[in-house]
Amino acid sequence: MALEDVLQQHSEIVEFLKSLVVIHKNALEEQDVSLQIPSIRKDVYICFNDLCKLNEMLIACDGEIKEAIETLQISKEKFTRLVKKESKLLEDKKKWSLEPSQMMATRIPITVESSYRSLLNSYIELVGVSNTVLVNDRTEERALDREQLMRSVGLLKASQDEISKDIKRLEALLRDFHKDQAFISKELRDKQAKIRYETNSINGDLAKIHHSKMKILSKVGLAIPENQGSFLSQKLFHLQLSDENTKKTQEQEDIADHAVEFMDMKIQSLQDQLTHKKEDSSSLASQRNLWGECIQIVEDLEHRLEAALNDKHQPTAGQINVWLESTIKNLNSVISVCEGEIITTLVMDEKSAIEKALQEVSSESVQPLGIPKINRYPAPSTSPSHSHSSPPFLVASKSPPKIGITGETVDPATHSNTMELEDMDSYKGKRDKRD
């Protein structure tokens, strides 16, 4: 079994075991599910046993764990360098962004000299406005003598020559403006092309960095969702699923922002496993064995009560009190050596259920404890270290993980390194000898 598979199965079984603690407590408190208690106890034992085996597999994977830590550290260093390079490129890209022009233009006055206006004014004074084409009704037109007429024609010809010269000068100035405009447009296109080249180059580098980051994150088990590609029609009409892409882009940024933190946590977790797994072996085996001992103590009581109730001589409340108190005392001995919240809670819940029964029996003078005369314990199956079906109950509407690690579910190369672990059959044998 690969290291990642072992770690994943270990995590799933731990979570499943935590859910069994809650189910176990509820089953002890609710009479209608009491028939499931033996199955729940067995599932708890199998979980403890599986954790022991998985821990041994992790110990056997020391070299693989060290290699994984080294890979993570190298990946973290590469990712950090890429992030720094990406930040620098983004800063450079901002420098190439065109800001709205805030430059103050200096106004340069252009003087246009004109001489036709004085000649035209002289003509108007000579003939009068009423004698010009500006007036439609010229009934009152004043007659000009020959000298005035000749002079007026001379003034008009001179004005015409001068205004033609002025127009040519203005047209030349306008042509200069158009030339400057064409020069400015050409220079602007040239410089903008250079800016686009630089920004495209930066964008290309950013895309390569993004691809490298994606490969690193995928390598360390942290995949980033890709944006949805555009269809041909979307490309043609410049349409995009903007909301979805924006959401995925934000997810990418969030994951990338916490990638180094994720790698640090994973490195720390693997280092802890490398350091503490050998220490955990004895602790896990102890928890499994203590739970097996707890099951033996409780089932001894249940078998004694069942046998007594099937006997024609019904036990008295006093006799049952003695059995219950003895069982509570034995469970207290188990609790005193329990290390770990889960095993302590499980044994405490069994003890609490018996204490509740003791209170009920003590409140009755001679009535025996009401336990149905039914076979609550099916025939013993194979060792819990062999295959085991899924439990007959639901955990938060989610299928529980498969428990009961066997030779079929473990890689032979890894399985050969695991030690043989005790199972509940040994406790069954001890109990049978005692009976």
C-alpha cells in the first residue's frame, strides 16, 4: 500500500472511530438499538486493530516518508522562488501600464498676419454698405461716379489678391498640423507596439510560472481548479462565463496563497509521524488491548446475567448488585490505565451504562434486572483482523470506510513488515476458559 493510501486510510479510520464513539454512547442509552451494541463494540475493536496495523505500515515506510519530506521541502523552495519571481513580474507589469495622461501642455500662440481687411474696410467706406451685395433691396443705391467706381474696383482686386495670399498661408499651416498629426500617430503606434511586446513577454513569463506552480501543487497533492475554456462561439463573440471563471480564479488565488502553509503543515505532519509512530505503536496496541479487556469484562457480566435469567432460580436484586459493582470495579481498573480520549470515553460510557443499571436495580427490592431472554450475541465470526462487512448503521449519511485490514487489502511487500496483532479471539478464549 502506497504511503498516500496509508495516510488517507489512517485519517478515514480515525474519523470513523470518532463517529463510532458517539454511536456507541447512543446505543447504550437507547433500548431499541441495544441489539447493535455487540456489532458496534466489534467495529470499534477492528478500528483500533487497523490503526495498529497502519501504524506498523508507516513505520515500515520510514524511507518513503523521509523521501516525501525531502520532496516537499524542495517543492516548497521552488514554489517560494516562483512566488517571488511572480511578484516581481507583476510589479514590472504595472510599470508598463498606461496611465491616463496628466501632462500639462504649453500653449504656443501662432500669429497669423492678414492685410486684406484694411483694403476691404476702405472699399466699404467708399461705396457704403447699401451699395454692396449684402443688401438685397438696392432701390436706394447711390450712383458712383467714374472715379469712385474705378477706385472701388482697384480696392476689391487688391483685397482679393491679399486674401488669397492669407488663405495660402493658413492652408500651409493646416498642412503642417496634419503632418504633425500623422507623425504623432505613427510614433504612438510604434511606441505602443514596444509596450505590448514588453507586457506580452511578461505575461508569457507569468503563464510559465503559473504552469510551474500548478505542477508543484499537483505534485504535493494540492490541485488547483482550472478555468473553464471558452467555446468557439464564445471566442467569436467575445463571450465568457465570467461569474464561473471569476469564482475559479478566486479559488486558485486562495489555494496558491495558502500553498506554502499547506506544505509546511504536511512536512510537520510527516516529521511527527517519523518521530512518534514507533512511540505510538505501544500506545495503540495498549488502547486496542484495553478495549478488548473492557469488552471481555462487560460481556462476562452480560453472559452471567443471561445465564442467570435462563435459570429457573431467578437472581435477586442483591445478587445482581454484587455482579454490577464487581464489573464497575473492574472497569475502573481499566480506566485508571487508559491513555487517550477515545478509549477513555468508550470505557467510561460502558461504565456509565452499568452504573445506571445498578441504580435501577437498587431501587427495586427483589425484582431482577429486566433483560430480554433472547440470543443477543450471534455466533462468533472470524477474527476482526479478517474481512468485515460495513456496519449496519449510517454515520452522518456517509458510507463508512472499509475496516478490517487483511492480506487482500495490503500490499504483500508492506504486509510482510507488519507484526501479528492480537484480536478479540484471544479474549473470547480467555473468557471461555474462565466460564
